[in-house]
Amino acid sequence: MTYAIALCLETGVVLMSDSRMNAGLDAVSSFSKMRTWAHQTSTGSTLVALMHAGNLAAAQRVLDIFGQRFMAAAKLGTKAIESDSPAASLSDVATELGGVIREVAAEYRAMVDPEIAFNVSFLLAGKIGGERHRVFLVYSQGNFIEATEETPYLQVGETKYGKSIVDQVVTRASSLSDGVQACLLSAATAVRYNLAVAPPFDLAILNAKRPIWIKRTIKEDDQRYLELVRDWNEGSRMLFAKLPPAVNIESPDVIDVFLSYSSKDRALAKALAERLTTLGFVVWWDTELLAGETFRSEILARLEAAKSVVVIWSHHSIGSAFVVDEAERARRQDKLIPLRASDLSSDDLPLGFGQLQTIPITDEDTLVRSLAALGISSG
């Protein structure tokens, strides 16, 4: 397999392909999968490049026929052999390339089991004469698509690993330099996750203002390439570390309801917490009550951050100094919602809390309305 990518930018074309050939774990070698042509015609410079993925033997056969039949300088810009239409644009070349692919596919199926898939695809890039530079993807069936304004790049081979980087950073307005950086980072990602992709990388650049192919080979130990990958990885980690949390599950500031209760009423508190959670509220309650200053500090922090404090008054909690203190703090902050256990009379409420409306613990509708009055909605 391989990885190749072609960018069609306003300023020109950037092409990159890896060079690994893999016929098994013990048969790995390097082989260039890029070929370029350039010459002058009466209508201007003609520059064409091809990169391929898939079956290497099939790709070489296509390249041989295509080079002889359509890429000879005397043929481009006039008429292709055995073709009735002039190759006046790169789209014409893509059509002719598709025809060669179908021809080779027929040869392939005649020589091998027709049930075995014929797998080869090409990226075609460049310009014919005075036309603007273009990029095409020609499939193994011979049909093709063209890079567009919205999607200014095309890929073949192991495309899934390096696609996201290009999607994030490349637009039609990107510079050629940024295009080269994006291609190399895309390839580095493919290398990281797939053993079938590896340097050296072949680069070819066509500047819209300079009608020549600028070609480079990036080896595995290339210092600029290694620094680019290192800087991208480090920069990504630094940026990620600075991002605000999307869902702040652990932070107190997302607590809708702080539940205050006596530990002897744990079953009652658990049932209420589950009901409120089911309704979509974020509930905090001390499921593992531990003694000590650290735990009390944590409770205080949660109580201060909560949008509301729901206290369960019962025969147990009215005698709890902790529950009374939590309720008093919440009352001073105007976020207290008192509930009353079914066996507790209003006359039994702690001193100072009797004048507040106290909701029966079974009255879920009134509790939800009281939360809404504090600006707290479910979900």
C-alpha cells in the first residue's frame, strides 16, 4: 500500500507520496510512486504528474502505456494516439488515463482469476498549455473526480490516518509552504499508525507563477522533517492543556443541587438523589461520609459552589449541628429549599426555619418548581 496526497491551492499544486513497497514483513523496499512530465507547447507550458496506489505491477503497466501513448511531447496539446479528441486540458488527460486503466484491467483479469480485484488508483495533477492547474483522482474503474474549492485536496492509499490534519489546516488560500507542511504532517501521522507507509517522501511543487516542477526527497532522518513533527506534537499537547473543560464533571461549579441530610437518613437521601438525577439535575451528596477536616472542607466548597441546597428535615437531621449549619449558610445565600420527612411536623423544625415554606419530601412537582425559581432547569 502507499499514501499520496495532492493539494490544489490558489498559488499552485503540492504533491507528496511515500515510497514504501511492502510484499510481506520480510520483503520491504523503497520505490518511487511519483512521475512527472514537463515540456513547452504552442499554447504554453505543459506539466503533468502522476502518483499511484494499489497493485504496483498494474500501476507500472498503466504508466508505461500512458507515457508512450499520451505523454510524449509531440502528442500532448495535439491529439493522443488512438484518440479522436485533442488533449486540450488536464480533464482530457484524465479521460485518457481512465481508458488506459480499463485496458490494463482487462489484461489483468485475462491473466489472473477474474474474481481477484483489480486495485490501482492515480492522482493526476498539473496543467495543459494555458489552463489553470488542476488535480484529479482517477479510480481503478477509470472514472475520476476533481479537487474543488471546498475540498482542495485528494488522496489515495492509506488515506484515513492523515486526513484530519489536512482538513483542519488546509484551505484553497493556503500558501505552498503551508501546503508542504500539512502534507508532511499528514504523512507522519500515516507512518505512525500504519507500517505500510514510510519515508522517503517524494515532494513535487508547481508554483502557478513558475511553470516547472520543483522536486524534493525527504528522508527519514531529515532534520527539518523531524523538527516539524516534534513541534506539531508538542504544540498540540500544549494547546490541548490550555483548553477549557467541555464538560466539567468533577468541578463544584456544575452542581445544581447540594443535598444536606443526616447520615441516619441515607436511604431517604439516596432515593431523592436518584429521582433528581433521573430528572436531569446534577446532584452532589456525600455518599461516603468520612470524619476529618479535609472532608468538611470539601463539603463546604461544594456547598458554596452549588446553585441550590436541598435540606431534608427529619427527626434525625433537626438535631444535627452539621445539617443545621449547612441550612443556615444556604439560607443566607438565598438558595435553600427545605424538604420535610413525612413523619415530621412543621412545629418540629429547628428554630429559625419554621417560617420558611417547607415542601413535603414526596412533592416532586413543587420541588422542581422551586429549583426553577432559582434558575435551575433539568438537563
